[in-house]
Amino acid sequence: MRVAIDLQPACRERSGVGQYAWYLARHLPAAAPDDDFVGLAFGRAGGGIELLRAPNFRTVRRRFVPARGISLLWKTLDWPPADLFTGPVDLVHFPGFIARPLRYAGAVATIHDLAHLRMPECAEPRNAAFLNAHLPRTLERARLVLADSEFTAREIEGLFGYPRGRIRVTHLGVDGRFSPRGEAEKEGARRRHGLPPEFILCVGTIEPRKNIGALLDAYRLLREGGGDLPPLVLIGGGGWRDEEGRVERRIASPPLRGSVRRLRYIGHDELPAIYSSARLFVFPALYEGFGLPPLEAMACGTPVVCSDAASMPEVVGDAALLVPPRDAGRLAAAIRRLLDDDGLARGLARRGIERAGRFTWAATAGATVAAYREALSLAAPG
């Protein structure tokens, strides 16, 4: 079979959907060495996609077709067909929610979550409007829809009445570089970023859905309760609706001033050492279609406190302490429990490494290839 994958998300950013597209494209050739893959990109591309090389993978970069221009044409005119640019292919995989028009190829699309429908108050309005307008057409076009979790598969079925038999779950993976690091590497990373020997860590974009406000409430309760309490470190860029501003104002004011540190960006190569340095990792998100940061922390041997909402219990299993994300008191109690109980922390760290080891990008690619073969056996929709 010959499959094209839309690499535009990987050209824009190496997080979220972009990370998914990048790692999937990187691992597909080995998952199906007898098949051919084409990566499609427009304009000057970027994102290091030239590094995606394999004997059975080639990148088609249409330099003279601006990325913004083709995006506008697809949004407004639903034209031109994507397989006009790829050459003859059997399938085109759209990893960023929306299946574009095609001439002859079949479509497969990945829908990562339905947060814009389930939590509209936490969704960026323009993005929500775009998804509301285009997701129904995607469901009409796709031979199969891929979902990151069983939770998201149920959401797609329940909210759209889409047949569960046309949804396949392909869990995401943890890159192999996420592993426990030695003291010298951890100390070097802490020194470069001005971090203390011990800290509580949270990684995620500062946006309403990540629920950082509840974490700050919990941390304030812990400070008021006394006892050993390492500083809190937040790593992540700003999102929207001035959530970043609200968080910055809170951590700059009493009673949190001086005890919470914000780092907007840490290079991917340094993240494993930062995860490994943390006393514990906290992920209080309100809604996630999958949620990679808790697994990355687990892979680095760091005990995790995680929200019990949406897909998170499916992802972390029994290898984390699960708490209701809107209950700052219970979140604070779980953090205190891990700080005070070394045996529990060590046990969760061991289980976390084992749990994270079940989620690999090679497994994601293998499940995706199986979905491709199944899609080719299905009749085109409509």
C-alpha cells in the first residue's frame, strides 16, 4: 500500500498534534517496511521534517504553495484535492482532526479530543468554530477515524452518533529518551535553569483546560498547612483568554510570591532530566484526549498526582494518585501524601516506569498501519 500523511501540523510546532504527526511519520516506515509512505508539506515547511528519512518514506514539499494559502483554500472552497499534490496514493492520513478533499485516495483522520464540545468555556472560540464547521465533513469523508484513547472513541460515538465500528484506538507513545537520569545530568539541567535540588513539577500550556488555578489553590493550602514543601515549578507557554496573565499575577503576589517558578520553555532534550529531578509531578487537567506529560514523568521515574477526569485514568492506570481536578483540598492532600510517604512514592515510581513502557511510538505506528489496511478493505463513505 502507499499512504500519504499530512505533515503540516509537524511543520508548525513540535507539541500536541504536531508531536503526534512527527513521531508517527518517524515510526511508520519501520512498522511497514514493505509499504511506501509520503509526507506532504507546503511552503517553506520547517519543523525539521527533512530529518524524516527512510528507504520507504519520502517527503513531498510543495515549496511554491504557501501553507496559509492552501489552508485558506481548504477552509473556504474545500479545494484543491490533497492527493493532487502527493502523486498516486491509496490513502491520505490527516493527523490534525480535519480530512481535506481528495480525488481518488481514501481518507483516514485522527480526532484527538472533543474538548471544544465538552468544555466550550475552555475552548478558544475561533478554533471551536473551525472544528464545529469542519468535523462533520471529516466524519463523512473518512473510511476510518482514529482516536488517541477509548475515552475519545466513546466521545466521538456519543456526540456524533458515529459508528463505533469505524473508530480505531491508537494510543500515543512516549519517546525513548524519557527515562530516569543520573545525578550529574540532573544537576546540570537544574543549574542551567536556576532550579533548586527539589521541586514539584507541572508541565503544560497555560490555558483554562489545564486547570493551573486549582493547582495554585492546592499549593496555597499546602503552604498554609506547614511542613516540608518544595517550590512549585510550572513549565509551559502561554495559551489564550489571558490565563497566562492570571497565573503570572497570582504567583507574583502573596501568599505564593517567591515559592512558584515559571519556565516558558524547556528543550525536548532537557525535559527528561527536569522530570527526573522533580520530587513529584502534578497534572490537574480538566479534559484530555490522552495526556502525554504524566506518562513522560512516569517514564523518568517521577511519582505522579493526576486528574481523574476524561482519558487520564485510562492512561495512567494504577500508577498514579488520581484526584478530582476541581477539588483543591483533595489535590493538596494527594501531594502531601506523596511528600510524606517515601514508600508510596517509590512504589508509584516503579509502577510508573512499567506503565509508561507499555506506550511506545512503535506500537502507535503498528496500530495505525493495521488501521490503514482495514480502511483499504472498506468501501468509501457515502
